[in-house]
Amino acid sequence: MTNTVEPIEHAATHSKEQPLEFFAAAKKVTDLAKARETWQVADVAALFELPFNDLLWRAQQVHRAHWDANEVELATLLSIKTGGCPENCGYCPQSAHYDTGVKAEKIMGVDEVVAAAQAAKDGGATRFCMGAAWRSPKDRDIEAVEDMVKAVKALGLETCATLGMLKEAQAQRLASAGLDYYNHNLDTAPEFYGEIITTRDYQDRLDTLGHVREAGLKVCCGGIVGMGESRMQRAGLIAQLANLNPYPDSVPINHLVAVEGTPLADQEPLHPLEFVRTIAVARITMPKARVRLSAGRRQLGEGVQALCYLAGANSIFYGDKLLVTGNPEVEEDRALLNRMGIHSKQA
């Protein structure tokens, strides 16, 4: 059975108010607790419209029901193969379609990756993600990543990879190597997707997520906000994520980093409080997911990041660089967490 889902506008929906007989007839569901509620886009949009204080209060209630409100996961992301990507994602400095000063490089060696992973662990990270600028990896690429996964896991770290689109057999190979998580973001709402990317379809992303779930890997899947989408389209992204069955284990929410040379270089920044609202809505709709502050934290400043933690963020990408864009310095992150009385997840 595939975990791939249709975009929401075509998906069959049900509500938690429907009787047990409905589920029994449809899927022989005998445990109502396992019945999944479908989030309609309008309902998610209504969360965005709540007064700010009310929204954060609701998000806090959900967060505290499922998580230690004063714990955050520290994850580190390493670019194991930088630049030269054939995709035309309008936000990405690694795309071969744009002149951003990022040059195509060969894949790193295992020893280099292990050294970076050890440094991340020494700095307090518990999850290590390896990213490669590929549309989809070749089998020889999978073999190289398998070796990296095994070596990083030997350090006692959780492992994650983001390598582009995967075939079923490739996902199975990564699972057999011991990979814990696979990241493949939806990026934005289905109806806005074509404004940002034209070299792959939305369904291509959903298909990869299905292969990942079938292989038994945990899913890391989120998106980017501030690319010119409307609030309703932000609601559409969150609804799409929340309606994956099951919803992702980790949900990275990226704030657009406008890079010179990309089509979105001159995009007007999203208001910081709208970003906080997005974090809160993600927390409410996906209660048991790790909601991660990812790219773009540098622009937000400490005050807005603190509000994001209050809104339910409990994971951050941590380190001096996030792929090829800047990330808050380790000591700055540590200082903020200490001031807030937030401790990091232990390995």
C-alpha cells in the first residue's frame, strides 16, 4: 500500500465526527484513535486568522501535551555534494540555471563527512543530515551515501539525507544502510508550486515520500515561506503536510533566504510575525512532529526566534552554515537557548 497522496483538492476527506461505521465499512477501522482527521485548507486558514495571542496559546497547549516545552533538538546539515543541480527551483543558489557564484563540486569523501559529523556531535547535535544537489541520485551515488550513513551512525548520531527524488529500490537501499530520516520538502502549496519550480511536478515529490515511507524510513518534509505566496497558500502548504498519511516526523519550516542571482532575489521579506504564525499552525496541525526552524533564522533575530519556540518549534538546524547559506553562530544559539532556559535533546 502506497503512502503517496493526491494533492488536497483531489483527496477524499473525512472528519473525526463521522461514525465508526463509516471507517469500518471503508477500511475496517476498529480503533477510532487511529482514524486520521483531514485538515481542510479553510480550517488551516482560520487558524492563521486567529488573534496572535490566541494562536500562540493554542499552539502552546498542543505543544505541551506532546513534548517537553523546554527541549529543542539540535540538527546539523552538511552539503556533501554542492552546486550544479539541473532543477530550476527559484529560491536555490545551487541551481545550474542561475549565476549565484556557487560552483558545482564533486561529492565529498567519507572521511570528510565523518569529520564534520564528529564536530557536529561535539557541538551538541544529535541528528546529522547530508544534502546533495541532485535531481535524483544515480545508483553509484547511493552506494557512496550508504557508506556515509554507516560511518555517521557509528558515531551515535541519527542520520538524515536529502538527495532529490528517489526510486523505490534506492529508498530500500538507504533504509538497509541504517538511514533514519529522509528529507524531501513539498516547498509550497500545490497551486503555487508552478510559480517556483517547473522542472518537476508536485506529484513527483509525493511519489518520493511514498517510496520513503514504504522503505520504513522516517519522513522529514516541510516547505519555504516568504516566496511571494499568499496566506491562503501558506495554509495550503500546511494542510498538504498535515494530510500526508501519516504526517511527517519532522517538519522544517524555512524562511526564504533571497540570494542574488536567483529569481527570488528581490522578493519582499515575509513579516516576521507571519513566520511565527506559520510555526504555530504547523504545531497545531501536526502535534507529534518535530517542527524545525531551518533556513533564514539569521534574518529573524533573537526576539522572533524566541517567539517561534513559544509557538512550538522544537528543533533547529544548528551550525555555522546551512548548505551554502549562513546560519546563526553556534555560540549565539547557545546563548539564546540558555537565556530562555531551553535545553537540548540528549543523544
